[in-house]
Amino acid sequence: MNIYEAENSPKRSIDIRKSRGQTSASFVYAFPPDIPVIVPGETISQESIDAVLSYMEDGARIIGLKGWDISII
């Protein structure tokens, strides 16, 4: 699925820690370094989840989550 389709599909929210295998409907960035960790249309992997959680532990600002929730299709 491409980014346009993912961003324009019906969405729901789920705890990022339980999102492995789901399709992301939004970008998730860590700042710094301000690069996307997850992009719309991507199947969320455990590696991506671990990266986001690691950035959070290191004090990075996470853009694209509401609390612990990620938007999925």
C-alpha cells in the first residue's frame, strides 16, 4: 500500500507495543534525529517498535503517537 492510500484509509488506534504486523496509517518520527521510523502503508515490525521505544527511553520527542497509540488501517 502506498503512503497516499494509507493516509486516506479509515483508521483506528492501537497501542504501539501491540502493533506488530499491522499497517501504519501515519508517520512516526523521533526528534532528534527527525527521521521517520515508521511510514504510512508500512507493515509495522518488531524492530520498528523497538526503535521507537528505545528513542522514547533516550528522551527523544516522538511525533505521530498519541500517548502510546499509533494510527493503523
